[in-house]
Amino acid sequence: MAVRLPLALAAVAAAQLLLLCRGGAEARVLLTLDDFGAVGDGIANDTQALLDAWTAACTSSEEAVLAVPVGKAYRIWPVQLSGPCKKKLKLLISGAIVAPSSPDEWDGRDPMKWLYIYGVDGLSVSGGGTIDGMGQQWWASTCKRKKTQPCYSGPRPKAVHFEECRGVSVQGVTLQNAQQFQLTFTRCSFVKASFLRVIAPADSPNTDGIHLNDTSHVHITDNLISTGDDCVSMVGNCSDVHVKDISCGPGHGISIGSLGKNRTTDVVENVRVDTCLLTNTTNGVRIKSWQGGMGFARDLRFENIVMKNVSNPIIVDQYYCDQPTPCANQTQAVEVRKVEFANIRGTSATAQAISIACSDTVPCRELKLANVNLTVEGGGRATALCYRASGKSVGTVVPPSCLAKS
């Protein structure tokens, strides 16, 4: 059985592990999960050790490094790591953090959360280790995977979820097999997510790689993402987002939306998606919104993108409907305006490479296609379809642009 140090002894352990880096550098505290009684054998419940270590690090008067040692696997049940902390904190994950494998082990716990970080500013996560959501049994029971009753249609945990955090950096770790979304930022600002390996099987439902909700000033760069849903997605009110140097596939592509579900008002603006490789994805770059929503998606630019065997390489869909029954026709819609697709080339797995389907009452305006060259995988000419969409074309556009002139 793991020995859990009382908080008083934990504080002593922390004090003994002070690393005094003088000569102008600020003193820093190094703590490890093992110092707080963690076993790290992938079987024992190390949740309390993580909570105790977090408390010591968060309340430290010096900047703290909380280390998850290499060569070990720490099994962690749903946990909330809260701020504010006294100083900046670094979570150095060199080993593995793994979730309980069975949904039954979530009894009495919030089914939406696993590693939930709330109200922490200046946190950085790095270390080259792995965060494993062990989502296989969750996926197997969902109605999207299991086509016979009984099946599960309820909530599933977001694996790593930051909420109300500012100045957060996540880099150089592997996130895999999330129960649902792999890495989520909700109501956060000044976020960096880089040099990540984010992976789950192609048929794992709703395992979005990096998901933004009501989050601004974001840099998502230099990531390998291979999932069962969107590689990168953003919903709610998101702005000033830069997605660059991404390898995406398999998965559902890079998506803005879905927006406007249940007649909500969503605003997404000033988004740039640049220098991405999409391979074998079910969509390419996509804007999707439900009928009946309000708000807008504007000032969006997708550029320097290579598609390899991608279905629906360029898609704008104001009639998105992801439910078992048909969606009712509604007149209200999220406005799509000032969107540019530039320097996009490669092959389409579908004959229709460009699909822009906009609302009768809130049509898409000020769209731009510039230097687009998409052909059908294996040879053949692709087609384009536009409905209630206006804008302009610049340079060579293949398939020929279907945009109505503004």
C-alpha cells in the first residue's frame, strides 16, 4: 500500500528539496510525486499523492517544478488541480499519467472530468512523458460505436481540461486515447500548445485533438495529431488563434465549429491556419454551424495547406446536423464572412473538393479562393459546389471557382 505523507510532512519534504539557484536566478523548488507517497506501478491509486504534491507546489513561496518521474506510470482518478498559485508552476511529466480503464470506476465522480486544471495562471506542462486517457472501454460503449442497445449516449470525460487559466503552455508531451477530447481550453487566454503528439484510433468517437472553447490569444504549432475527430476545433467565442505547422490525420480535419447549436450565439474571429499537412482525413479545413444559431465567424484565413486523399478538402456548411434525427429548417444562422482559402493543393478522396453551402437568409459573403489546386485522388477532375456564397477568385483555382462575384 502506498504511504501518504501528511501535508505537514509534505511541506518538510518540499523544504528539503529546495534547489537554490543563485547568481541572479530565482530560487526554485523541485517536488516529485514519489516524495508524497506515490507508487507509480500503473495499478495503485496515486491520486492523493498528486493532490498533496500539487498543494505543496501551488502554495510554495518559490517557483516550483512538480515532476512525474520517468520510467513509472501513475494511475490517477478524476482530479481537480486548482489555483491561484503563489508563483509560476511547471508540471514536468517525464513518466506516464494513466486513467482508470473502466467507466465503472467513475461512479460518484464528475463524468465530464479527468485531469481538470482550474484558475491557474503561468502554468507550463512539458517533460516528454505521456498522458493516457485509457478510453477504449468508453468508446466501445458509446452509441456512435455500438449500434445495438444498450449503448451509452451520456457525457464522457475530457482528458486534460484547462478552464479559466491564463498564460498556459503545454509542450513536448504525448496525449493519447482520451475518453473524449484530448486537450481542451475553456475560457483561457494566452495559450501555447506545441511539439505535442496527440493520438487515438481513427474510429474513436469525439476524440478531438486540441479543442478551444471561449478562448483567445492562442498559438497551436508544431504538432502531430492523429485522432477520431477534429485535429483542432474551436467553438463558442474564440479569437486571435494561430494554428501552424500541423500534421493532421487520420481525423476529421481542422474545424471552426460547430457553432450555433441550440440557437446559441457564437463569435469566432481572427483565426489563421497556416502550413498544415492533412492526410486521409474525412474533412479538410471546415467551417460548420447549426441552423438557428446567431453570431458570426469572420476574418478567417486558411493558407499553405497540402491535402493527401482528403474527403471534402474545403467545406463551409451552415446546415451542419450531427444527430440521429433530421434537423428542422430555421431561418437564423451564424454569419460567415471574410474567409480566405489560399495556396491549398493536393488530392481529394471525394469528387467534390469544394463545398460551400450557406444560409438563404444569412448568406456567406466576402469569401476568397486564391491559388487552389485540388484534383481527385488517383486522377480525375474534382468539382466545386457553392450555394448562397459570394466573393472572388485570385490566380489559378482548380476546380473552377463557383463563387458568385461580390
